Amino acid sequence: MTETAVTTKRRSHAWALPNLLTYGRCLAVPVVAGLLLASSENWTRWAALGVYTAAGVTDFFDGYLARAWQQQSPIGRMLDPIADKLLVAATLLVVVANQTLVGWTIWAAIIILCREILVSGLREYLAELKVRLPVSTIAKWKTAFQLLALGFFIVGPSGEAVLPGSLKIGETLLWVAAVLTLYTGADYLQAAIGHFGEDEGP
């Protein structure tokens, strides 16, 4: 395959449906944050939850469709984890800012954010060495617990009227995610330690 053909194929994959779903997840971040910061009325929280849920669903389908349709691309591999981190980090910041997430559970949010920064740094360092740091199965579970927990915090007090104790459920799930975060962070760090000090080449 010629270089021109490869470039054309990559460009076509960049605008394929799996990547469009990833782009949509990135665009959902300011929408969710804007709805939560604009007002504390019930409808804004439920609207934010709707957008957030749709964004969370795309987290499964973009990767699944890219593999099923053989439309995996460099930009998709790069943006997929970034979109997840943007959604989680922005939502954590907003629910702390509007005091839906308070008390000791804020430490769970701090643990999660610190781990995300650590792993992002490790990935960037290892990418220069042409070493991949694959996503583990436990890390996928960690992401699932994070996304589910944050859904309860997004709807906040409005959810208590529908499901009493929903905020406590969210707190429990976030702590579970934080524990998994520590485990996977240590796992990734251990996998990367063996490459510390290596050079890109002569």
C-alpha cells in the first residue's frame, strides 16, 4: 500500500463513526459541566445526567465498533482514554464545586485524579520508548465504577426523591473506584518501572 493510500485510509477512519462517538464524548464534557453549574434546578441535573449517560454509553461502542469494523486509528487510540479522563475529571470538579460531593469522599476524588495524571505521564514517557501500556481488565472495571458513581452525584439531591440514599450509593461506588484506582495505578507503575532510564535510541 502506497503512502498516499495509507494517508487516505487514516483520514477516512478519522471521520468514521467510532471516532465520531469519541469526539461526541469530548463535546459532552462542557455540556454536562455547564448544565450543573448553570442552575441547581431538578431539570438541569436530569438533563446533565442524560448527556452524561449518552457519553458513557459511547465509551463502550466506540471501541467495540472500531474493532468490529476494523476502523481503528491512531487518533482514536489517543482520544479514547483522553475523552474518558476529561469526562471524569470535569464531573468530579463540578460536583465538588457545587457541594454535591463533600466530606471525606473528596479524598476518593483526589486519589482518582492523581492516578489519572500519573498514568497519563507514564503513557507519554513510554510512548517515546515505543512501549505500549495496555489497559487492564481491572482498569476497565475501575472506569465503569467511576462513571456509575458520578451519575449519582450528577443527579444529586434530585435523585434522592426517586431513590432515597442514592448519594450514599454514589459515595460507596466512588470509594470502590478509588481502591481499584490505587491498585491499577500501582500495577501500571510496576509495569513501567522496568523501562525507566531507557533511551529512545542511540
